[in-house]
Amino acid sequence: MRKIIIGVAVFALAIMALPNTANAGGCFTSLVASQSELTALNAKVINFENIGTDPITGYWDTYGVKFTAENGKAIYTNSYNRAGAAKDVPTASGEYNIANDATWPATSYNQPLKITFKEPVNVFGFYLGNAENVKQIKIKYFDEQGNEGCGYTIENKNYMQATGGAQTFNVPVNKAVDTFVGFKSSNDVYSITIDYGPNYNSESIDDLMFVPSSQNVRYCEKDDNNSIYTKGIMKIFDFNGKFFSGPYEDSCLSDGKINENICSNGTWSVYQGLCGDNYSCVDGACQVDSTKTVVPLLSNFVAYDSVTNKALTGNKVGYKKYSSYTKPLSVSIYNATKAIKFSLMLNNSDDNFTYAFIWNNDPSDGTEVNYNEQTVKSIVKSANFNSSAVTTLNLTDYYRGKYVMMYGFVRNNDGKSEVPNMPVEVDEVVPLYFRMEKLNIPTVNSCVDSDNGLDIYARGVTTGEKEGSRVYGSYSDSCSDKVGESGLYSGKWVVEQHCSGPVDKPYVHTQWNDCPNGCMDGRCVENIDYDNTIKPTVVYPTNKQILTNYPRVATLKWNPVSEAVSYNVELTCDHCNSVAWQDYYKWSSKSNYYITTPLDGDNEFRFKVKAVYADGSTSQWSDYRYFSYNTSAYSDSVCSDPDGTNTNVKGYSSGLNKVTNKPMNYVDYCAASDTNDVYAYSSDYVGEWVCKGDVVDNRISKCKNGCVDGRCLESPNVVYSNTVKYRLFENDWYNVGYQLQFYDKGNGAVGALALRKILSNNISTFDLTGKSYDDTSVDVKLGESIKLTTKGGITDYSVKIDKISFNANSKGYVDVAISSPNSSIKNRLFEGDMKKMGYQLQFYNKDSVVAAFGVKDVTDKNNLVLELSGKDYNDTDLNFKLGNTVKLVTEDSSATYFIKIDDIEYDVNGNSSIDVSIETENGTTATTVTKPIDSCYNLTGKGNLAKAWGDNKVWYVEGNNKYWFSSSEVYLSWFSDFSGIKLTDDSIINSLTQGDNVCLKTVSTCYNLSGHGYLAKSWNDNKVWYVDNASKYLFSSEAIYKSWFKDFSGIKLINDSVMNSFAQGSGVCYKRSGATIPTVSTPVVEKPVVSSGMSCGNSAGGDGLYSMCKGDSIRHSDGFTINNQAFTDKTLYLKTDGLISTYLRLPMNVPVVVQDLTGKNKYDITYTQKTDKHGAFLQIDSK
């Protein structure tokens, strides 16, 4: 079959941060893509031979592509639709192709065929046809937001030849769909349009070929080390090292800025900025501009007579003349920042005279300099001028910022000596002094510290590339309590960020400095005299106020004290103890308020507070503030359960803990099973906290429609989720600061999240405030999650980075999915923000915003005006009241948000704050829901375990899908060990479609020890089991084991074959109160098949309890290894691989925290006991 294959250059999307050329209007070209190159890149191919497939939806799930038309649809056609027999107008392959079919009366006149990709592509191509009388074919490309790139116009060569038109770059396109055009883009393309223009022919293509961006990994190379002072050339290569596109040359923009292509660690970007003082952009490089240079006056130019030892002043004709020579007429500065140019104007009779010049960087005024013959000769050779000669001497950076003197020696020709080393008379010395200004040279590889280095008494922000990661950003000084941590508002150490490293490639270095007087707000506190005489002023409760809330939890408030880093609070009671006003409670707070634990009885209380300064000194105690309680309207019981036994409500209970007998607060939850009180976000059982006298106890019951987030569902087709999907815009940070603020009822804004800067499509900088953060900047990668707990520790939020869209002009966005296991999402909004940022809340699904919520106006403390967008609203203004719930369905019906107006703090000046709580319903089209929105996958037994060579993740593979075991706990709920995992090539794992994560396997019951069995372990496996009636039950953790037994005595050693013969039952339950501890008989030790002195051997598994002899190793499922080097009764010595600490020394029963090499995962490891038979017992727990 005849095929015409033409490669076409692509003009990439102008908005992306990639190399531009000034003459392309913000676009740049890449190389053509041939059919063979697409084939070599394993391009996906759609040949359109399956005519039963819907072009819009049929290819979306399998290929991630859809074909649409603006005034019609895409249809399948064959040769007869192109007015000819198959042999005359064939397609590239098979019989069918795809074409734009307009809906009558519309036509394809100026209406394109559109191809949309689910995931971005950067290499693509197709065959064109049905264009015998089409003059031009326009190809356009679009980014993710629908912004149009420059596109490309193809001139149809066949049309030009037929009409005699002038030819430009052209391609022959016929009736037959057999002319291939291929494209490359160094940026991501999300959609393409093909338009035959003002013509009634339908746009027709065959054999679409495309390579996803994720599949075609590319990297850059550049020849000038990213210097703005040279014109560099950058090239792009594919993952095979094959040339991909380019070359891209540095250029100058129309506004005079340099357009510098940056290649850093294989990743490309663009720097656009001014060249700096005394420089202009010329032909892609910053060059010295003499028109910008301030030339100093030569007022200190003097002539010096070596005979009379006197200086002769003057800078022009008029020097004293000798009989044999004449002085030079001029020596002028050409450019003080780069060179000095000397123009020597001599009389015709002076052609034989010699002038020599040298430089001195440390001049002394009026000092004669003598040189011998040898020196003068060498200088003469390099600077010997004839009549009217001109030369330029360049200056190096060595002279910048200093005074420089030039000595000009004028020698009489008659006194010239040809004898080596004989002194030569120097008749005159001409010294010239000038200031060589220091240049402020801009550089891409720059680092700037706002407090100019290691100034521990100033809080600075250092901007540059971070040491190690080389991630460009702004890093703030902060405080810490110890070396290695950072981000605190106060502490003992200042964490100083400053510039370090080589001059040509500096980086931001972190250094800890001990502050003698403590650290506060990112700076050491200077040795100042704190006001130790001041007394804080208490503002709440008012004096003698009677409080009636129950439980008796009081909020104590006082005015803040300047320079205070914390406050001490003491509260006493008149009749809580046998002695009136005896010391009762002592607390510490870093804020100017404190929320107490439940107080005892309807008594009178008093409290006082004092400020604590950074150096440890304090203020005076405040005056006592008295208040009392009257809760007679409530039950006398200490225990409170407002929702009673209503399982359809997620309730909160307060009362005494049944073990410690101390007051605590409890939240209803979903239980993993009917006998297991382990927390689960969703299950079939609800755990309801109820009062039993003064004690809070839990009661587990089954929900008819399932349990989600601590409450039974009322109907099977309404499933609530605590995950809300927000889109945050980078430029909003400049307008409003924190884009999202979170509240806990009655406590104001207690958490906040801001998208501060998008560094690339894979990493962004967030500012965080909460329990563990205080205006702390954190760099977060795509796919990672942030744990954000509110300041009071009441609400936990998980913030997952779903998508990052980088834009060089700070107009990118990040999609974040925010969830909470114990709460709805509670946002605090501000009335005035809508004028600065538009909708305060925007919700996304997949690639676009599908709903929005904004507070437009607050009328009073009970009424407000909202602006809504979604399926039922189109920028609609509606009036709502305090307590109302807004039902907001997304445009695509993927979710329904229920947004309740919880509180309004009205401000007449337009600065009101509004608290809203958000929950979601899983769509509006569901009829029967069998699993909650946060679904997971239960194993079928038909798949296999697999992991890739280059990744530690373990997957369950079934068909073309893969399911991830998100933790060792999940894995071990299905499998007893890590055998049977197949090592598979990365490309195979990556080609599989990722489904939900694997579920934590729930069992109908866990096993409570009967007292009839015995403890056992096999010789070559360190797991500890309870054996009862030919079945074995695993102790999955030390905590479970020790809930039944106080030590590790009584464990029976048995042969592996015997242990393997037992049927494995469920895991052993955690011993609940009331259960009896079974008796264990004296251990019986069976001899192993192979005689050995101890129970030794290597182990593999997740968290749990292990025994290990000297030399044994534990291979943890997270990828690290621990080896027993030696142990005593008091100490265990370990060597690790995969942890930051290589050698560890563990005292007995003291948990030691370790981290893996990523720094993200932490573990408690504890040496719990030494035994003669089992060696050292080691407990491993993930934090």
C-alpha cells in the first residue's frame, strides 16, 4: 500500500516554562516525528477498524482518547465516502478511518475534528486524507487548561500544483487517507484540532499514533553552564539517549530581557530577566553596554620626571619637552567596567620612541618605580606603540572594587641598551589612578539571604537552591528545641538558613546555633532586660462569673505579654481536696488562653497566670481570677453522652476512662468487626461510646446499611465521605495569604494551609499552621500527603497532593484531596476574600473545576449572600441563613457537597468571618452502594503477588490490574509471610492499571486464648504462636502478647514440620478487661531436626515482635534490615541497612526512634528481653 510519510515541526505551547525564541512569538519548534520514530517509542496506535466502538467513549477507557466535533460527531468512513473505489482512495491500514461528520444543516466548513487525551502526550502523528481540494490544513494544540498553542499550517502541495499557486513548506494530501504527518512537542499536549478551513470536505484521519509524556522521559543538555553572559545552545534527548528536539538558542526578548534556557540536572526551564547594571542583551547574551557606563574623569592623571623627581601635572599638550622625545597626548578610559583603551598620539619625529605599560593593584602616590632592562623589554614587547597607535587592555575581576594605577614608562631611544641586565634610564613615569567599580552580576545560580548571612539575631529568608535536593525556593530561619529539627516559633536553637557553597553554584545551607537567651520567631533573643515586673491581665472568665456548661471545661484567657514564649497557669479549687485552695492543676500554654480538662463538681475555682521569657525568666503572677460552676440542670453523673444510643449520629462522650479513671473525651467510630474495637473508617459495625455510671465504655453493634465515619448509614444509597477535593491557585497566596483555614468550634482558626509556590510539575511549597507547624514552609511532592492537626489537637486532616500544574508566571494550581477520620471538613471563610480571589472554595474532579462556593456578602449575624456554581447553579446569587445547609451538586454529578453554615462573626466593615462544615455524598446517580467512597479491594485468590525491581511496593496483580498493599499490616492480614512475591520488570508493573488499595482483611472474630493451649515457636521462625487443638494463632504484636503474659517465659520450641502441620487461625485478640490470663505450663523444648544450641535464624515481616540470636537479621517489609551484632542483659547492639542510623545501641525497655533513608518513615524499636533459648526479643512499631 502506498504511503506518503512527511514529518512536520511542532510549535509547542507558549504558556509552558520551556525555551522560547524571540522570533517565534513565544513559540519554539521541535524536530519532526516520523512514523518509524513513533514505532520505536512504542507508540499506542488506534486504527479505527472496530467500527462498533463509539468514537467519543469507546476509546477513553482503553486508550485514554476521544474524538469529537464542534457541530457534529466523529464517524467511521471508508473509501466510498471519499468518492472512489478502495484501490483509488485507500486508508493507511484496513478499510476504515475516522472523519468529522457535521449535523445538518451545519457543515464541516471551518469546523475542526478534535482529539482529546486523558493523559498528556508529546509525540504524535496520523494519516491525513479526503483533502484533494483543500488548500490549507491547520493543526492546533492545547494545554490542560485549554490554552491554545501556536499551531501549524500545512500547505497542501497537490492543491497548489493544481491551481498554480505559490508554494511554501507543503505536504501532498490526497483523497486517500495515506499521508503521514508527525509532530513533537517538548511540552505536554492535552488536545489537538484538525481543521480543513473554509471547505466542505470532512477532516479525515487514520492510524492515530501517540506517545504519553510519562512514557517518553526526556532530559536536556546545554553547552554554556547556564551562563547569561554567553549565548548557549540546549538540546533535548529521549530516554534512550536519542536526540529528541532542538537546538534551542538563548535569545533576547523585545523588552530587553535575556531569555536564558536553563538545564539543571537534566530538567529544563527558562530564566527571563534583566541583564543588570552596565549590561544589555545582545544576540542571546548579556554584554557590556558602554552607553550605560559612567566614565570617571581623569583629573588625577600626572606626568612624572625621573630626572628631577618632580611630578608634571596636566592631561594635554603642555608637558615640559626634552630634546629627544614628546609626551603622549592622551590616555583615556574606554569602559571602566571592562577595559581601558589607550590612544597615543605622537609627532612624526617620535616614531622611534618606546612606551611601556604595567599595572599595579596597590599604588602608593608619588613613588617612583624602577625597572631593569629585562623587565622593560618584556613590557615593550607587549605594549609598543607607533605613531597614532591605539590598544585596549582588558581588566580581570581581580581588579574590581579596588583602586588601580597604571604606570606608563617613556624611554629615550638614545639611552637604549642592548646589554642584558644593564639598567636602563626611564625618563618619565605616567601614573593614572581610577576606581574599578564592583559589578553586580546577575546569575541564574544565585543565592540571596535577606539578613546577609549568619546573623543569628535577625530572622531572614534565604532564596536559592536547597543543599542536597537543589530545589529552588525561599527558606525561612526558625527555632528548634534540638539539632535536626526546625520550624518552631521558639526554642533553644536558631535554625539559620544562609548561602554557602561554590561561588558559581551556591546553595542554601541549614545551620543550628545555640542561643544563650533562647530563640524566638527565627532569631536568637538578644541579651535584653525582660520586664519581670509586669503582671498579665486575665480577661475570661470575668471575676466571680458562674459557668453552666457541662462537662465543666473552662476556657481561661488573658492578654498577651510582649516577648513571652509561653505561660504557666495554676488553678485551685475551694473544696476539691481536704484542704481549701490546695494546689490542684498546673499547665503550660504557648498561647494566651488555655482550655482545661473537665473540672470537679459545682465548686468555686481560682487561677493565675505568669509569662515565661526566652531566657527562662518570668513575669509576676497575675491577680487571682475567681469563677464557679452551677450545672444543676445536668445529671449528677460525671459521664455525658449527648447523642445517647443514636447510632445514626457521630457522637461525642465525656467521662472517666475505665482503666485510668481519668476524665477523657471520646468520639464514636466504625469498628473492624463485632468483637474487635480496632478503628476503621468504614465497615459493617459502629462503635458507640456510652455511659456506665461515671465511666465511658464502648458498645459495638451492626449497621443495617454499613458504617462510615462513626455513624450508621440511614439508607444504602447515600454514602458520606470526609474527603473534599479543592483546587488551590498559586497567585491567590499573594492576594489573601492562606487559601484554606480550618476551625474547631469555639476556638477560632486553629489550622491553615497555603499554596505558596509551585516549583515544578512534581513539587510545591506550602505554608502550614497547626499543632506541629507555625507558619512553616514545607516542600511537598506530587502524590505525597501532609498530616495537619489543628492546634488544640482536636481534628486531624490528611492533605493529599493529587495534581500539580506548573506555570512560569505563577499562575499554576494544585489539586488537594483533604480528608479527616474524625470530623467533617471545617473551613473558615472571610467575606472580603471573594473580591481578591473570586470563589473562596473551588472543587475539582479529574481535570477541571466542577463546583464552586463563595461568600459574596454578609448582611448581619444571621444572614448572608452566597454565590454558587455547579450542576444546579451558574454563578447564582442566593440568600441563606445561619444554620442552613447548602446542597451543591458538581457539574459532572461526581459528588454532592453538603455545606452547613455553622457560625457567622459579623463585621459591619465587610470583614466578617464565616465557618462552614463540609461533607460529601458519593454522587447522585447511585442506586445501591456496597462500599463507601474510600473503597478498597478484597483479594479474590486468583491473582499473584509481585514487586518491581526498582520499587519496594508490593502489589496484588490480577488480570491487567494491580492493587497496592499500603502497609505491612494490610499485607499480613492476608498472608503470614513474604514468600511467594515475584520480582517483575518495572515496565510490566508500570503497564498495569492501578486499582484501589488492598483492604485490611477483616475477620469475623479474633481469637481469645482458651487456657487449654500453649505458647510455641519453631526453630527456624521467630513468630510466636498460641497452639490449641491442632490450630495456631499468631501474636501479631508485642502489645497483644503482653496483654496476656508479663514475660516471654514458657514458650515451647517445636520442630518446623510440626508447626507447619497446624492449621492457622485468626490472630490473637488484645486481652479485654475481664478476660482471664490462661495458665502456661513449664515449657517443653523439643529437639530440632538439626541439632542447635539456640532458636536462631533470619526473619522477614512487618511490624511486630521478633527474637534474634547473635548474627541473625530481620528483613522488614518496608525494605530495611536489622542485624544482631551482640547483646547483654542490658544492651542490644545492632547494625542496620536502609535506616539513617547504621549502628544502634539499645538499652533494655527503652524505645529508640529510627528513620528510613527517605526521612519520611519512623519506627520505634525496643529491646524487650534477653533469653537463653531465643536470644534478644525486639519489638518494631511504625510511628
